Amino acid sequence: MRQWHDIEPADATELDLSTDLTITAPRNETGERCPWPWFSEGVARDLEYVRCFFCDARILAGVPHLDYAQHWRAIAPADWSRAAAWLKEGFTPSSVAAALACESESLLHAAVCNAERVLYVADADELRSTLDQLAALYDGDPKPFKVYRANGDERIEFRYGVTIFVKTIRRESRHAPQDDQGA
């Protein structure tokens, strides 16, 4: 399988990664494949967030498109305590992933709605593991209110109104080739 980041933007003008499943693609905050992730490399070269025109992911200008699913796997378990503290403060999981990946707290962004508070993980096993890790990190903390462990509705609610949802990434199809194998 070809990697999207091995292809130069000029060579990708005719590609559509939403239909071409022979090439990997980064996933946005909702787990969808970005059809053209080369956009971010062509925008202004300063560290500010922009929205990808193609998948609406929050990305950093001037750097390669973030793959939110990949970044969550990359930060655990080394930075879980810092990630958990920021999630509890109400920052979006996507901005926490970006702040940890780029080592810059200036990238943290407060969530304003429940859709921005979802931490997407690869599969059911990672979902259970993530919820277990978060629950363990918050164990004994007076702030958590409830940990819900329902199939597909996993979340942690805090007393002061912050909720973290943990859900699996949507896949294109059970029979479609997966683009994150070997990652």
C-alpha cells in the first residue's frame, strides 16, 4: 500500500483518497479519511490552525496533515497523564493530540460542544484500553462524576460539566482495505 506522505502535492492533483483505497490517508477528528491531505503544506508557514478544505479537520498551517487516529496511538502511554489533565480541563482531543505531537500548549483549543469532545480510537480493544487508562488516571480524583461503560457510548463525566466521549473510528466498509495496517 502506498503512503500518502510519500507523494508530492504536484503529483497528487488527480488523486481522490476518499475513493482510492490503495493509498493511505490521514483521518480527521471524526475518523473520516481526508480525500486530499496535501492542502496544509501549501498554506501559510506559521503555527496557526486552519481547517482542511477537504475533510474539515483542524490542522496546522505549513505542516503535513495530522492523522488524529495515529497521534492518539503515538502519545499513549508516555503522555497519558498530561493528555488526561488537558482533556479534563475541557480541551478538544484533537487539539490535545496536536499540542502533544508538536510540544506546544498554544495549540490547545477549548471544546464548545459535545461533537468536539470525542476521542476517536481505532477499534473496540483500543476503546476499552483507553477508557481503562483514563479511568485509572482519574481514580481517586474528586472531580469525576461517572464513568459510563456501555457498548458504543463510553464516556467520563466530570462534576463541573466537562464530558469526554470515547468512540471507535468509522470504517468505510468491512471489506475495504484498511489503510493503517503496519502503522
